[in-house]
Amino acid sequence: MIDKDFFANTESRFRRIFTSINIYKMRKFNNDIIVSLSDKNEFLTLIKSASGANIAMEIGWLFDSESAEVFEIESCFLRLQLSNGCVDERLENFLFELSGNSC
């Protein structure tokens, strides 16, 4: 059974670990999480850690007519591809490891 606060807790855990989050969207029906970060090191940490947890990712571009010529990390987003309405053991392992714990 899914804890009713699972989704809110997941977002708050993401925000504690990645303090430079600009965009966070969990799309349960699409089985994905969309994240945009402004800090390059956090962006790369997320990529490396998600890869280690076997979470497939897609990197995309945020289109903004006002900053179309700006090529900065905050203009990118990561789409973490999960399963089971985002209630995915890989996501839990990913967040657990990043919190400084070990399985």
C-alpha cells in the first residue's frame, strides 16, 4: 500500500538534496519526474546517481522566448523514467543513497 504522503515526501526529499531545483514535476500517469536545476554540480550528481540506480533519463531543453540564446544548465531539464506510477524501488534507492545512507 502506498503511503498517502509518498509523493509529497518524495518532492521534499528531492528539494533537500538538490537545493538548486527550479522545476520539479512528478507525472504519475506518465511514470516520470521532470527536474530542472541551476547548479551544474547538482545536475551532474543527479545524472550520475540516477544512472547508478538504473533509472533511465532524457535530457531536454526548456524553450523560453526571452532567453532563447542563453545556453546555461538551468535551460535544461532531466526526465527520470520510472514505473508503477512513480512508486518505483529504484527511486527510493536513488534518494536513499543521495541522503548519505547506504542500502
